[in-house]
Amino acid sequence: MTVHLVGAGPGDPELLTVRAARLIAVADVIVHDRLADPAIFALARPDAEMIDVGKRPGAPTPQENINALLVQLGKQGLEVVRLKGGDPFVFGRGSEEAAVLLEAGIPFSIVPGISSAIAAPGAAGIPVTHRGVSASFTVVTGHRERGGASGVNWEALAKVGDTIVILMGVAERAVIARRLIRGGLSPETPVAAVRFASRPEQEVVRTSLIDLGATPIESPCTIVIGAVAALDVSAIAQTLPVFAGDDR
């Protein structure tokens, strides 16, 4: 038996990988975080044990406890799915859990998922790259274990340009905006915040960098900063350059 570190994607069960859906359907135990959509749980066996280890603001489940739980379940010879929102290795601490399982001699597998870093903008009709507008995108966490947003060199990031995608940045958004402006980004830089991406309750809030701190935004949310944040795919033909031939 194996512990599977499975990415649940942005929320819509249809965006699970085939392998993720198959493993969820046969698992004895599903250890899940708070970002996994309940609709995904409907794929599980009726007798599967569901263990919620979500890291909630003010009441987080210590990572050490999760690590110990996975080792304990793995030693019982169970088929275990560790279900994480997005991708296990994109700010999901999947690598920490993999290291603990490896040290304990527990067999494990890694099942990548669609990260909200690209799924959330896409669900909102925002291309993170577009020829002639944005040639790159940077994914960064807005939350650090120590010191909040101070752990990221936002001033340097501002000079990179193109698209910035911020995960877990709602609480620190005012500080982030001030530092990006200090680093050289225009205060009028477009910003889009996507909540519950790909789910029926999806919300998209559009604002500017200067107004980001005062704009009501709730987590969980993916924040997109850059020229593309003002776009919607339905308006691309009118607002963006279109190139003939090879568009790589």
C-alpha cells in the first residue's frame, strides 16, 4: 500500500487528473486540506475515512502533526490519499511530506495537480502570458512563515515586469502593493483577484495596484498583477495584438 500526494487542482472535480480521480475512488483514507472542494469527496468510497487537516487562520494544523499522521497511516498498510488543493509542490508542503515518508521507509507517489497559479487566471479569462503583452509570469507566495510579506523582495520583483501571480497574499496585499510601487510598478497597474476559481461560486474582483489594499477581497484568492489582469478572453480580439503565422 502507498501514500499518494495528490493535487486536487483548483476545485472543479472535472479538472482532476485521471490518476487523481482513480486514487480518490479506491483510497481507504483521504487526508485533505481545507481548499479541496467537497464535490471531489463524492468520488470517494462511502466507507473511506476522511481526515480534515486544513490550515485555517487562527487554528492551523501543525505540519509536524500531518507528517506524523501520514507515517502512522502508511505503516498500517492502508491506501492513503493526501489531497491538496492545486499542486502538492506549489506552496503545498508536498516536498516536506515526501521527505518524511522517505525517511520512514513508507512507499509514496506524487500526483501533480493543476496549480491555481495558472488555473485561477485562466478561469477568469486572464492569460498569464500573451505575445506582445506579457512574455513571462512569476508565481510567489504572499505569506511567509516568519515576517509575512517581508520575506519576499517585492521591490526586485517589480523590476522583473510582466505578470505577477500571488498565492496566499490577501492578508498582506496592502504591504505588497506599496512595495511593488516602491520598486517601480505604476500605481495604475491592473490587478485581478480570483476567488474559488473554477467553482460555481467563483468571484473575480478587478482593481489597480494603488487601490489593492483598500479593495475588499477574501481568501482563498489568487491575485494577478500586470497588464493581463485587465483582460478577459472575450475581449482579446479588440484589445490585444494578433499575429499571423507561428505564435509561439
